[in-house]
Amino acid sequence: MNEATTQRSGCRASDNGLSGKTKTNRNRAAKATFQWSYINKDADKELNPAEFKARKEYSSRNDHESHNKTKEDRQRLAAKSFSGSLELANHLTQSGINSTVIQLSTGRMEGELRSKSFNGWQLLSISSNCSLAICVRKRNGENIFKTETAEATYQIKPNKDETRSEALFSFCSSQLDILFNTLPFSNLLLLIIPTKSIEARAKKVNHPSSSPLLNDDSIVILDGYRHGEIIRTIEGYLSTKATTEDTENKEIIPEVLFNNMRTCDITPITKLKQSSRKAIVQDLIRLGMKDTRGKLNLDQVSRLLFSSRRTVIKGCKEVLGIGPMELLRRIRLEKVRYVLQNQSERKLLGLKGVSSVAEHYGFSSRGHFARSYQQLFQEAPSFTLSQSLMRSQ
């Protein structure tokens, strides 16, 4: 006879002379102790009924949290992580968006791209711990809406008395290249919709077809409540799995856009003017992506951009916060980092060690290259390579 059975028998034998209520309580306690002894029979120490109840509640709570975590992981399966600007640009290219990405702030980059696209519609969410400059090539016949917010702002409970103002940008002109910067630890949302689809939805909600929002590059300032409603709609759509209801759900997004911009108490829609300096910076970025050896000096860059040295320097610092030669150097450093991170790229170029990769992209001084790399990415180039080799094993 095992210990638990003996305990039950002992409880029954000692019940003589006790009241009915006391007997019932003793029997319940003995039953609970027996149940725990059976469930936990391999344990070294037997627990009393109170501990058994606490353990059971804790186990149930953990199962619930584990289920929620698994559900969250399933929702994030479509997300793509990135640790460099070129890796993000490649993810965007796979999503059908031609773009160039530059890391503006220093530090080891960590980010995530979520996207959903079908029938010409594209929704993208880009979050990163670093400040980025993203140049997107817009296709003809599509409108791009862009907004940026702090991480998880869309989860904040709506408050109609909220006074915080946020900007919503619309890019609808014939301009092909769009350049915008992001803040560190922010979430950039892009909504790309065919122009015809937008016009049809605007007509349905009685939004004026002559609005700059549909015909020009423009900006509208929304209060925190209306901006939050737009963010929550887009984020909620990105976080759900694609279903047959997507065709209906996607039409809610432009409706929410227009409904939150038709009210009379918001700032009027303002047209955006494309500065010539910003266009020069876009041309400089394209030039930097082609110049892999770092052979160009400032005079040559100015001639290729048909601008003066002063205009190039002032425009670059005004738009990106860094000088033109620093921009070109960062582009080459990011190319080095991308090759060090990817074994397939090293094999394709026939490169092995850090020195050969650095020399391939025009860094002749090892000491100067190592300091520049460490300053921008907050890690040594040898560490980046070693991490890549560990992943490939």
C-alpha cells in the first residue's frame, strides 16, 4: 500500500467521534492531497492542497500566455527582420518596390519589415532602431500615403481630447523618386494604392476630386485621435492573416483616410514643394550606389551633378544631416557590411577576409577603415564576419 492510500485510510479511521461537517472537510482535504500525490507521484516532496491549487492556477496561466505567444509568433511569420540598410532594400525589392536605403544614425541596426500586397495594393510597415533615409521609386498610376509614428502608438486607447498633432503625407504627382527620413525607434507606414482605386473610393465618400491629396504631393496635419485611427486600421490589417475577406477589408483603409480628413476643424491640406536640393541629394545617392571604388572627389561629384560644391554640401547637410563625401563613404561601408554578413555575396565576388572586402570597395587604409566601420556600426568588421561564419555552419 502506497503512502497516499495509507494517508486516505488514516483519515477515515480517525473520523470516529467527529461531527458530520468536520468529517466532510477532512474527507475533502484527504481527497485533494491524494489527487496531488497521484499527479505529482514522481516528485520528491508532496505538496499540500493549498500549494496544489496555486500550482494548478500558475500552470493554467502559463498555458494561456504560451498560447498567446504562439499566436503572436504566427502573426509575425510574414515579417522580415533586417540588420542593415542593403538587406532592407533587398526585402523591399522582393515586395516589388525599387528603393535605396541609407543608415543615418550610428549603431548596430535591428529592424523589421511587414508587408501585405495583392491586386495592386501594398501596405508596408518599417520599424528600426536607427534613423534611415529611404528613396523610393514610385510607379506611374499609383498614390503613396506615408506616415510615421512611435512604436506601438496604434495600440493606445483612442482619446478624442488628445491634442497631439501628426502628419500624413500623400505623393500623387508625376514625380518618380520620393526621399524621406525616418526617426530612430519609429514605425514608418506606407500605403500604396492604384490611383483609379483611390479616385473611386473618394467619389464614394464625396471627397472632392480636385483635392491636392489626390493630385499633388501634399501634407495634412491630423490630431492624435484621427491619426491614431488611421494607424490602428493599417496596423490591424497588417497583423491579420490574408483571407478571402481582404478585398472588402482593404477598402476600409481609404475610407478611414478620407473620413478623418474631411472634418472642418483640421488644418487644410497643403501642397509640398520639391526642392532642387532634395533632387540633387537623390542624384547623389544614385551616384554613390554606382561608385563602388570610392574614386570620386567632391569636384568630380559636383560636375556630375551639374551643381556647385556649395550647393551639393548645403543640400546634403540640409536633407540628411551629413556631408556629401560622408554620405558616399557610408554607402561603401554599408556595402562592405552586407558582403561580410552574406557568404553567398563573398563567393560571388571571390572575396574571403575583411581586408579583401574592404579593398574591393576602395578602403586602402586598414586602420582608417576599421575605425570608420566601428564608429558607424558599433562593432568591429571581424565580428561581423565571424557572426556570418557561425550562421553558415
